[in-house]
Amino acid sequence: MPAPHNPFKHALSQGHLQLGCWLGLADPYIAEISAGAGFDWLLIDGEHAPNDLRSITAQLQVIAGRDAHAVVRPPIGEAWVIKQLLDAGAQSLLIPMVESGAQAQDLVDAVTYPPHGIRGVGSALARASDFSAIGDYLTTARQEICLLAQVENQKSINALDDILAVDGLDGVFIGPSDLAADMGFIGQPGQAEVKTAVLDATKRIVAAGKAAGILTLDKDLQQACRKLGATFIATEIDVTLFARSMRTASAAAKSLI
């Protein structure tokens, strides 16, 4: 029996648009509700949300029962972190702050078993292999792993061509907020210069034959990236969505009195 099919990876390879939502509330209940909402993919955030390996695993478990696909962002692209997330059952990873082709190659190595990579062989203990029930996991796992690099500063943008040249990288995701800060516009990802940089990077990613992605609540930027060929776009964040709805509800309640 081979490793489970990764519908997200294969949709991107066919150029099919995948719409997603960021999960930062770090709770399986929220993840389960979100997984049934109709999004194609959900990003479990380990970089800027209070997640650890156990909370990420719990969210992977509940999302697996729905149609949405889980993508996990670790806090850093270290091989030991990647190894743990893959063993926990993550099949799609978004790695933050990728700044060179060499770093991107290290990430490819980290998700690949020897002799072609450095991923540790511990699948007998792992949820990824259904605890050894998937007999062919070791020989088939790599083809179902989706590896995405996040470029989010000027150094990353300058190295984009080198990053895109790395074989085994499925896509590149642009982080507008960090890019804006690095360009001198902290807290202002809507600045014209930032949008120009985002759109230019999107063109280059698509032209290189990689999947291009972004998280933005700016509907105009969502549309512009899509027109350029971006195929994985996150349009909402559970934290801001909940906070916004709660504040609206509170204001509505107060208006009654």
C-alpha cells in the first residue's frame, strides 16, 4: 500500500486554484469547524501561533476527516522540525524565510529519505505510515509530500531565481507583511511598492513552472495574483475573522441598550 494521495499537491501540479484559510487559534475544535467550511486547504501555523507538535497533530487528525487539506508551517525550516511534522502525518509544508537556493535544496533533502536526502527513517513509530500499516510508505512518501518555500524579504526576492531552480520544490509563497517591513513599510503591506514587488515575484514564480501562493485579505491583490496565475491563495485568518465577528457582535449588542 502506498502513502496517502495528496490532493493539494496534485491540484497545484495541474494548475487548479486552491483557496485557503490560515489557522492561528491553535485549537482542534476550530480546525474541525474550518475544515468543514469549504476551503480547499487550511494552514496550521507553527510560526506565529501558539502551536506545538501535539496541537498540530491534533489538528491534522480532525482535518483528515474532512475534505480540506492541511498545510503546516513550522516555526523554522530545520531538518529536525520537518522530520517530526512529517512523521506526525503532515504531507504539505510551508517553510518560512527561505533566502537562498542552497537553503531550498536543504529543505528538499530534509523531506527526502536517504540515499537522496536526510529524512530520518522512523516511520514504524509514526502516524504518517498509519503506525506501520502502510507497507510501502518509505518508498512512496516523497512523491506525495508538497514542499513550499516562503519568500518574504528583499534577500529572498533577490535569490528568487536560485530558489525556483531547485528541483523538488513544488511552489513558492510570498509573504507580503514581512516583505513590506523589510522594504521600510512595516504594517503597510498595501503600499504600492510592496504590491508591485509581490506581483513581480508572482510572475516570476509562474514563469518558472512552480505554484505561486499568497496570504492576503486585500481582495484586489487576491484577484491580481490570481490573474497572474497564482494557484494557492489564502483569503482569511481564523484569528482576525473571529476577533472581527466578536467585536461586531459586541457593538451590535451595545447598540440595543
